[in-house]
Amino acid sequence: MKKHGRVVIVANRTPAAKSAGGLASGLLDALRRERSLWFGWNGELREDDGNCVQLFSCDRLTVAAIPLSPEAHNRYYNGFANGVLWPAFHHRLDLMRFSDDDYTGYLEVNRHMAAQLRPLLQDDDLIWVHDYHLLPFAGMCRRQGIRQRMGFFLHIPFPVPSVAQAIPRIDELLDEMCAYDLLGFQTEDDRKAFVNLCRERRPQIRVPNTGGYPIGVDPLALQAEAEAEPVVQLWPRDRSIRGIISVDRLDYTKGLPERFKAYALLLEQHPELHGTMQLVQIAPPSRTDVPAYVDLHHELTGLAGEILGKYGDLEWQPLVYVERQLDRPVLMPLYRQARVGLVTPLRDGMNLVAKEFVAAQDPADPGVLVLSRFAGAACQLDGALLVNPHDPGEMAQAMLQALSMPHAERVARYRRMWAVLCASDIEGWRVRYLKDLEALAATEETLAPATAGA
Ligand code: ADQ
């Protein structure tokens, strides 16, 4: 099999020099070791967004970053990507706000990015494009003569056909997606939903290769971070107050109001727990230009105030609500201090917080993960207590069970999940995806010599 040249990552954002977060940190370590390129928006909004690619290197990785104009960014990112695709792909059609101008802006930015990438490419590059911002990127590239092998990975769920059909222009988007050589999804359900939609809507189109590639974490590195001396000791070491921790971006898909309501129910039904536990919710605001996020913020601060007003007193606060972004070295030891990790999105591609919580636990005295059955992670983490986030009674019951779970059961559940984290880590995810993309390139080259080159 012919070895590929560089891996070229294309994503909405380029990594900053100091970067945290699942995708960026996991991929970056590997990319720095081999000749690679990362192309995307640099986070700058500039009127003269014309032809201006900024290049910088970090070990063997070159980052190529472009600015966008405020208007282009608003239509592409806030308008279509986060005003239509994000809600619809998470089954929230009620929050979808479509406009033709936003859709045109979305296509235009994809076309512009393809044009900016084109002169940077080499014949034997393998191109790996990420996420819903770039569904039509392959179509744009092909029309501009880019022939390199190109794969795509969707980090968020793919909607079931009955929901997907409500997305304006979905047929056009499917056609564009089918210009990729390999389409990767977080779960088998997502993959099937895509294939079924194509069969229903576009029977005449050739569907490319597809696969389920559940994204992972680096469990050993996270475990080491969690073992470090904590920056903050949140709860007494004697566990006289048992900690429940939740960490999310403030997003309506993460089920935060539902979680607060379930916690309020637990407090109401079990007064004997008052003074013995505390929920810490860390949720920095995101996408504050999109109205649904502003509404969510108001709803959540209202619910937090109600809980604190009703149950808090001078000695005990049942809930701590933090809107600040915390770095991973701060978060990991906090996960280890918690008795319960509460990860209850309404719908989530994978949810790396769930995996990070498990990785951070002390193997000799692990905490319990309460996980939504609608997170992609639920397909893998069978040691978690799985819940329906729409059912406050079931969630309250699971919290109670987690808080009082015997040591032997906690250890057994943790061991099963730790084995999954190790067998399906971030490095394995990267290698498996690229191997499949490369194998495809090799197969097709033997069938018909590629006209590689831009
Ligand atoms: P997100 O929706 O951002 O990602 P998630 O997977 O939970 O969701 O988090 C991604 C990363 O951000 C994790 O490393 C996590 O620790 C970090 N993070 C989240 N909230 C944080 C906070 N409050 N403070 C600090 N760090 C925080 C999308 C999809 C997910 C999918 C990922 C990766 O929506 O379903 O798991 O991409 O593919």
C-alpha cells in the first residue's frame, strides 16, 4: 500500500498556540509528530478577508489560518451552521431558523475555504475534514479541481430521516457530502441514519464509504492529570459532603434545565440528603450571538436561584453554578474528587466529558457516572447508570443510587469503562480513520490511476 504524504486537517477553527479541548488536544499531539497541515478560520473577523493565509509551524505541523469577514462569518457560522444544522441535527427543529441568505453565506464560506486551501495542497496529501460547518466542502473542492483523497468526520449526531427531511436544502447538502471518499460518524446509529436518508432522498446518487468511528480520549494522560495535587479542594476529603459534578458548554443540547429540575426533585423527595451532597455545575456560555443560547442562560440562572433560595442556608449550598471556563488540569482533579459525574445531554454526538470523568477516577475508590442514554458515549460506557434526561424521576433515582452505591459495584463498573477507554482511545480513533481513508485511496488507485494534484 502506498504511504500517504501529509495529513491535512480542515476544521472550522485552527488550534490556538495553547489549545485545550477534545479534538484539538487529542489530534494535535499526533500531528506535531508527522508532517501535517491544519487549515481553518483563525478566529479573526476582518473586513478585508480576501486572500490572506497566515502560516505558522509547531514542530512538524503547519497551521494555515484565514480570517473571515464579520458578515460572512455571521451567515455561515451563526446563521446556517448553528442556526439550522446544529439544532436540527440534535432534533430541535423548533429552534431552527432558516434563511436563504444564511444558506448562501454558508456555501460561500465553504467555497472560499476550498479556494484558499487549493494552492497549499500537495499531490499525495490525505485530507480529513471535520464537522457540520463543512458538509459541502468536498463538493466545493472537487469543482475547483482538488482530487486528493478526502474524508469527513461528523462530531455531532446525524438526524433520523423523518427529522432530517425538515432541513431546508437537505438534498443539495447530501449531494455535496457524497463528494467525500469516506464519511465517518460517531456511532453506528448515526451512520445508518445518513445512509437511510440518502436511500430515501437521493437513490440516484452513489453513497461513498461510511463508518462508525467513536472518538476517544487519552486515558493515561487524563489519569495522570487527575492525580496531580488539586488546584481547588471542592469537598471535604472525608466525604462528609458528597460531590456531584457536571461540566458542559452552556448549550440547549446538554440538558441543563432538565438536570436542575431532576436535582430539585431529589432535594424535595429526600430531605435526609440535605447538607450531605452538593451539585457543582460548570457551564461557560458559548455562541452568545445565537438567541436560543441567551434564553437558555436566563432559564438556567432562574432555576439555580430557585434551588438555592429554597434549599440553601448559611452552612450549606446545594448547588454551585460556575460560568467560567476551567482548564483541564483544574478540571481533572475535580472529577476525581466527585462521587458522581452527571452527564445528561438530550442528544450528543459522543460527549467527551463522560469519558474524561471516568478516566479521572481513582481506581481504588471510583465515582459513578450517570449518563444520558442519548449521548453517543452510552453505546460504549456500559458501566454507567443510563438515564432518560427527559424523566426527572428516573434521573433523581439514578443520582440516589449513585450516591449510595457500594464500593465493590463502583469498582466493577469503573473497571469495565476503563477497559473501554483504553481499547478505544483517541490515538486509535485517528489511526483507524486514516488507515481506512488511505486503504480506500490505494484501492482506487489500482482501479484507476488518480489524477492527483491541484
Ligand atoms: P462538544 O459539544 O463541545 O463537542 P464534549 O464532547 O462534551 O462536547 O466536549 C468537548 C471538549 O470540551 C471536552 O474535552 C471537554 O472536556 C471540553 N469541555 C466541555 N465543557 C467544558 C467546560 N465547561 N470547561 C472546560 N472544558 C469543557 C462536540 C460534540 C460532542 C463530541 C465532541 C468531540 O458535540 O458530542 O463528543 O465534539 O467529537
